[in-house]
Amino acid sequence: MHQRDLNQNEIVAYCDHCRCDTVHEVSLRLESTTEETEVTSQNLKFAKSPARQTMCTNCGTDNHHPRCAYH
Ligand SMILES: [Zn+2]
């Protein structure tokens, strides 16, 4: 399988909509539990990520919670 080079914020994950592995764009949505002062660039990448959201770059589907994907 060939994959194009991924950006830092991209991962390959299964997309329910495309029914195959696609490139997903990862965005971290920090919720109110985390104070802004604690969020360094390193934390954003590696540490606690309360809500990691992935969006299929192929179809645009938000795959945050796969179990809620249907209906
Ligand atoms: Zn998709």
C-alpha cells in the first residue's frame, strides 16, 4: 500500500464512511478541564488530549466516536 507523506496532524485510520483506511486530520479539542496555562505545544502533541477528533480528509466525516456514527 502506498501512502503519501503525512503531515504532523494527520494519521491513517479506518473510516466507517469510506469503509477503508484513509488519511484523517487530527485536531485536539481541549475542553474546559484544562487550563490554558498548562497547554504547551508539547502537551498538545503528546500528553493528555481530552478530546481527540479525527476527520476523514477523503469524505470529511467526523470520526470522533465511531459507535455514534450510524443514525
Ligand atoms: Zn471517509
